[in-house]
Amino acid sequence: MTSKVRIVVVDDHPLYREGVARTLSEQDEFDLVGTGETAADARRLAMELQPDVILLDISMPGGGLSALEQIVAETPGAAPVMLTVSESEADVISTLSTGARGYVLKGVSGRELVDIVKSVAQGNSYVAPQLAGQLLVAMQSGKAQGPEAALTAREQDVLKLVAAGRSNKEVALTLDLQEKTVKHHMTSIMSKLKVRNRVEAAVLANSMWPDIKG
């Protein structure tokens, strides 16, 4: 039997936190193991409960970015996802560069949130579509045209699948590679494209190949 995805939700607005918690706990494949409302709660719950995914608000007491930094450093097995109203480019870039695996706006529907959490738990990354464009502009600032020219044919194959939302394991199966080989390719791809993580690589890939589909 496949183990459930362990989730923690931290947000200082009780009604919103309870609504998110209820939505996720109703899914058979999820196990909501804890909730909190401050950065201190986030750090404590991450260390004590070792969740697979932890949802964080940016504007919580103590600061969501501070909580994110501590969780990334102390609980690397937890995938942090920012769930926020902020559409600030600075917030998107700072959280993703710190180690967030997702950036979700609070206007998202319950069904969409469930799908995003499932995807992140499988090793994928996510950025709200309405923010991806501004993130791309920031990433491309100062970059030469045609960044795909720096990639080998195999690296392009890997990147297209990652941009379509595939995990390293799924990419490996599709291309008949070892999962560790896919990881090596991704390291090389991120270095060549001068991006900091899979999210930025995927956003850039979607600008190079607009017909990529998940």
C-alpha cells in the first residue's frame, strides 16, 4: 500500500487555515499531520513531524521567508510550498531561490491546490501561471538569446519532460535512463542556463518551447 503524503499547513488566518486543512484532509492520499500560525510553529512542526509537504504563508508572524530558510536547512525532506496573496516579483524570486518548491496564490481552487500538492509530493515544482511571465522576464535579464543552444540534445529532452511536470523518476523511465543520470543532466542544465532550481529551468523551458504540454 502506498504511504500517504504527510502535510503541514501554517497560516495565521484561522478561517483560511482551517479551510485549506479541511480540503486536504478530505483526500484519501493525504494525511494532515499538523497546523500552525507562526514561523516558529512552522519550524517546530517541520522538525517534529517530518512532513512531505509544508504549506507556508509569507506574511505570517515571524516571517514566512524566515521559516522557509530554517526548514530548508533543518528539514530537507520537507517540500515547502508558499501559499500567499503576494504577487510580488521579489517574493517569488526570493522564496524560490531559498528553496521553495512551489509558489501558489490564495485564489487557487481547492481542486487545483490538491493537484499542486500531489505534484510537489512527487518531486515536481510549481509557480502560479499568472506569475510565471514576470519570473521569466527577471530570469532572462542579461541572458543571451537562444539559451537552448547551450544544451545537448539529451539535456533538451530531459528539460522538456521536466517542464511538462515529470519527476526525475518519470523522466528516467521515459528516456530509458538511470534516475541518477537524470539528476546529473539537471545539474548540468541548471548550470548552463544559469538558473537556480527546477522551477526556473521549467519556466525558461516553456519560453523556449511553448508547445510543451504536461
